[in-house]
Amino acid sequence: MWPVTDSRGGKQGGIGIELCVEELFTEIRQEFGEFDKESRKIDKLRMLEQEEKTIDKYVQEFKRAARGSGYEERALVEEFKRGLNRGIRRRLAEAELPPTIIMQWQERAVQLDCNMRQSRAEEKVLAGRGRGNAAWGPPASNAQQPVGQRPFWNTGRYYRVSQTSFGHISMNNGSI
């Protein structure tokens, strides 16, 4: 319990008014504002990691945590890099012209993450089609068809595929 005193060190009105610690801190916060806000922002910034989040989400969380942290350019770059997934951080650091300021790190990380996710999605689609020319190749389940014949995907009908001397592809109805 904290006794409230006047500026001369004496108790107000001769009566000892006591406050609990929480009330004292509440009064201090009201009078002077949040006194430990910056260190909490820094702690949040240091704990922040991308993990399974998209880079967009990580960048937004990072910006929120960085606001009011007192960190400036170089410290922000280091904290941002520390929280990035290893693959993205490494690709950006090894780029021909690596980013140098926080805005470049954030923009290029978003772009790289988007490209990597799109590439993975395309790989899954292409892997489902089997090997060979993805546009004309048979699905993996039809891998034992006679050479030169491909199914018409929706009907199950087969067509003979050939290439002309000019590089054009023609499809003739074939029979199996």
C-alpha cells in the first residue's frame, strides 16, 4: 500500500490515503501514458516468425509489431530477416542484387513467396499428368497406350497425333 503525500512530503489533510500497487500503476499510466509499450513491441518483434504463414501475413504482423518499437532501418531489416523462413531468406540474400532496406525486403519477399507457391502448384498439376509433353501427353493411368495415340480427355476416344513438316500438330481419328 502506498500512502499519498503532498509535495512537501506530508500526508494530505493529515489523513493517510492508501492505494494498492495496481491503482498506483493505473494512475501513472493515466498521467504519463504506457511506460513499457516500446519494450513490449520489441519483444513481439523478436518473437515473430513466418513459420507456416504466407509472407503477406508475416509482413503485416511485422509492420504492426515494428510500429512504435523504436527500431530503425538496419535493426528492422535484421529482425525481419531473422523471422523469415530459411528458404526465402536465403534466396533473397543470394540474389544478384539483394535488398538493402526494409521496404525492399518486404516487397521482394512477397513476390518470391508468391512465385514459389505458384511454382509448387504448377508442379503438382504437371506431376499428375505424368512425363512427357504436358499438353499432349497421356494421363499417368493411360501410360501403356500404343505409341502415337492419345485419348481425347473427356470422351475416351483415341486420336492419332502427328506433326507436319511445318511443326503443326494434326489429330486424325484413330481406332483401337
